[in-house]
Amino acid sequence: MYNPYSLKGKTILVTGASSGIGKAIAIECSKLGATVIILGRDKSRLNETLNQILTPNSQQFCIDLTNYEEVNSLIFSMPKLDGIVNSAGIGSTILFQFASIEKIKNIFDVNFFAPVEFTRLLLKSKKINKNGSIVFLSSIDGPINAHIGNSSYSASKAALAAVSKSLAVELATKGIRVNYLMPGQTETPLIHNDSITEEQLKIDISKYPMGRYGRPEEIAYGAIYFLSDASSFTTGSGLVIDGGFTLQ
Amino acid sequence: MEVKNFIENFAAQFDQTDASQFSFDTKFRDLEEWSSIIALSVMAMIDEEYDIQLKGDEMRNSNTIEELFNMVNSKL
């Protein structure tokens, strides 16, 4: 069947695959035929993801991506990849006056330095095939808009968008493409945390023109576009998936 | 944890409301300057000063400085 979005024959690595958007990306990639390598910190939840992945030879690795020694040795044993999705990340609501360097560093370690270093090491060890695709999970918050208490988080996400664009230019002649996704609020465990009440969430949802938050699969379909040959001329692009939120 | 100190830390999150307006039984939600940003400030202050992470619901259910103080004290 004709399908330019097929991932058949491709090996795709997804970080942050134990929950939320990363999990959905891993599962959807396998549904489109990719062999999937999933990375995450929580072994039992990683197992749950792997159980929903149908393609044979898919593998999981339990790893903390901020531990660069572990990352280095893992990369050594990695097969060649056709795509990677850097989706591991943390959220944090903290007013600027309380955002100490230590707290900002904590967010940047996970959201920025870990995916950037991971990508760098993969490239340096030539693990990414020609015509490969690199995807970063940015956000609408940072590159486009802003929310109270989100200065550190949005700075880390804007930094990812900037790195994606630079890297896209650097890797273009190698045929490796680099793009980033900018989701709006998405129904994941990240948004149901103790610092936000369910009532506050309801008010926020009402600000979305489509009257709801995104579903993880709807973000995954954006990643699939970037990973597939359908986007073979697309590099340095950011795709907003937010139900129209940033239009207002 | 000292009551006086807690009230001072609480008052420091406000810019326009005079410090003399804050006492143990102040219903802070009735203050003109009260807002959701100040609520976030108060939660961050409690985290920074007392190393206690209040939940959004716990903050929402407190109405006086005393209630908040007791909540924090019970977690110390």
C-alpha cells in the first residue's frame, strides 16, 4: 500500500519512552513498521511501553540520560539508527524570583544538556545513518509564547529549538535532517502534578480553541512526519501542534 | 518555626500591602493585592524557607496565615 509516512525498515530511538509523549511516539512508530529502541528511567513503565510495541527486535534500555558515562557506554553498543526522538523532559513551575541557578540548572540538565549531549555522542560515533532524522521535543512555551512561572522551562525549550536549527544547517550536507515539535498542553502525567489543581487545569483547557488539550498520539504523528521520508526536504522546521492555542 | 518570622516572610511576597496589615488571623484572600501569582510566590517562599512543598490544593484550602502556618508546621 502506498504510504509515504511508513517507517518500515527504519530503526528509531525514542528517549523518555516510559510515559507521556515519548511513549506514544514509540508505540506509533512501531505501528508504522519501525524497529524501536526505547530509553527511559523507570524500568517497569518502560516494560509496559515495550509490551505495546509490536515490531520484533525492538529493545529497551533503562538509563538516566544525565549520567554521561552510562550514556557513552550505551551508545557504543547501539545499532545504526535512522531516526532519534529526544522526548525526555521535565516540567517545572517556578516564579522567576525563586528560580535559583541551581533550580535552572536542574531543568537544563534534563531538558537541554542531556538531549544535546546524547545527540552529539550519537553523531560523533556515526550511529546516525545518512538520510536520518533527528527530532527534538520543544514546546510552544519559549519559542512562541509564555506562561507565568515557566521562565526556566521555556528557556530550555527555546534553547532546543535554536540548537535544532543550527544543527540542521550543519548536518544538511550529510543528509541528516533536524526538526523540532512544539506541542501545546498535552494530556500526559507531566501536567497532572501537585502544584496545579484540577480546577486550574480546567480553566486552562477552556483557553484552547478546540476545547481540549492534545492527546499524546497527536504529537506522535508530528514526530512520524519528521521521521518518515515524507519530510525528506524538511529540516530546521518547528511544527506547532496546539489546537490553535497560539493563534490567539 | 517562628510565627513572627513566618508572617514577615508571608508579607514579603506583597508589594503594595503594608506589613502592618498582616497578622496571624489575616484572611489573605480578602486583601486587594491577593492574586494567583502571589499564591505561587507564597508556595515558593515556603519551599525556599522551610523546605516544604505545598500542594496546589493545600494552598487553595488555606484562608488565614494561621491555617497556612499550621499546615507548614505539621509537615516540618
